[in-house]
Amino acid sequence: MSYTCFYCRKEVPDELRGKKIRCPYCGNKVLIKERGVTTKVSAR
Ligand SMILES: [Zn+2]
């Protein structure tokens, strides 16, 4: 499960995030959980 920064939209992996919920790139504390969004394509 990786997080995405709400502001800079970069992926923040667990090892970079550490114990602090914080974006290492821009330093904001708003991270959103990345969902595994799969688009359904009906193959016929
Ligand atoms: Zn950020």
C-alpha cells in the first residue's frame, strides 16, 4: 500500500514515509491512500 501526496501527486512509499505521515518531497502532511484502481475492460 503506497500513499500519494495530495499536493504534488507523487507516490510516497512506506520506506520513505517512515513513521511520519508526511510527504518527503514537499513536506505537507496530507497523503491519500492509493487505491488499486482497475479499469474493467470487457474482452469479447
Ligand atoms: Zn508532496
